[in-house]
Amino acid sequence: MKALRSLEIKKIKLLLILMFSVGYSCLIFSKAFASPPPCKPWQILVKQHHVNEHNRDLTTHVNAYNKDSYCRAKFHNSDFWGPKLFLKKSEWKKHELLTVLELLASLPSYLEIEINSFRRQSKSEIDKNPASSNLSDKSITLYDLFFNEKLTPQKLILAHELGHFLFIKLSPDEQQEFVVAAGWRLGNLNLATRKIELIRPAKLLKEDSALEPEEDFANHLEIYYSNPLLIKKHNTNAYNFFIKRFLK
Ligand SMILES: [Zn+2]
């Protein structure tokens, strides 16, 4: 009888240990799955919090609830730009990435253009150049000068670079419309290249606008973005071209 009782006590003990260990592992398991997903470097974690009952709009009433932790984009649009910026983060300092992300987030939606990657190099081959674009591999490279630039605001430099990509996104008809509006004229046929040469506008927006219509477009876009009235003063036709398509 005594032996039977001690056997029963052993059984109960074993059962209690089993119940405790199963319960504990369930707790760990549920905690692991209740934790928020790890946030990306361009996101921030919003911790679990209580939401009071409220009216979402005139017709929708929302009862109070506990909202789980979640990851939110650090800046407007950073879910769009972040993956492209953080792609090659070894070349970057983290604060530089966040600066660029913040700047990109402040740009208008017409400059949300698919760019494969943003690169970081110390110096451009061209003197005093803060940034450059490579249309063939769809990349933008930013140099030390971009981060030390005092004269041109950084977001205008970015708007300019993205302007190059925006130009090649335009249809041939739209490109031609810009070229005419900006004051470019048809010249003679170049027998070597078999192309009709373009004569640059008499009044240039910037000195390097003379290089080609694409550079001229990027310059126009940069100034249109910063101060549209300057474009209007410079050339009403070009202003009308931009205002028709790219509203902030
Ligand atoms: Zn340019």
C-alpha cells in the first residue's frame, strides 16, 4: 500500500513537471511569435500600444483595441527608396544613407523613379561635381562633395540627377516638345553622324545646358522644382511644358 502510494506520488510529480515544462515552452513559443518582425534600417519600430475608441470617419466607429508592434517607414517614401539605398551599405556611412533617404522623401511624386542603386564614391572624375547619373545601369553616384556642398541644396542636386532619368522616361513626342519649348533649333545635317545637329537656345538656363537637351532638361527640372517662377521668367513655353505634367 505504501509502495503503491509512493508510486502514485511519483506519477503526480512527473505529470506536474510535464505540465509545467509544456506550459513554459508554450509561453516561450508564443512570446517568440508575438514579437514584431525585425525592422529594416529605413524603418522604425512602433511598439505595442493601446488605441482608444474613436471615429475613423463620419460613418466608421472603431472600438478600443491593443495594436501590435509594427515597423513603420522612417520617412515618407522610405519603403520605396530604402531598399535601393541600403543595397550596398558597405560603401556608405549610416548617417549618409539616412540623410539621402530623408532628402528623397521630400521630393515630389513625379521624381519617384525606378533607380537600381545609389553608389557612394569619394571623388568624381569631373571637377567640382557632387553627383552623377549612369543611365545604362540606372544608378546615381554621390561624392564627398555632395555631403560637403554648401552652395547648392542637396535635394536640388538629387532632383537634377533624377531629372536625367525623367527625361529618358518621356515619350519621343514629349522630348521633342521640351526641346522646341526650351528653344533648341534644327541645324544642318552632319554627314559624319548622319544626324541633324541641334542648335542650342540663344538664352541658356545654365552654362552646361548647351551640352545637350537632356542636360538642359535636368537643369530646367532642378530650377522648376526649387522656384517655378524663375523658369516662367526665363521661358514661358518651357514653364508651360513643366506645369502641364509635373505638379508638386
Ligand atoms: Zn546633369
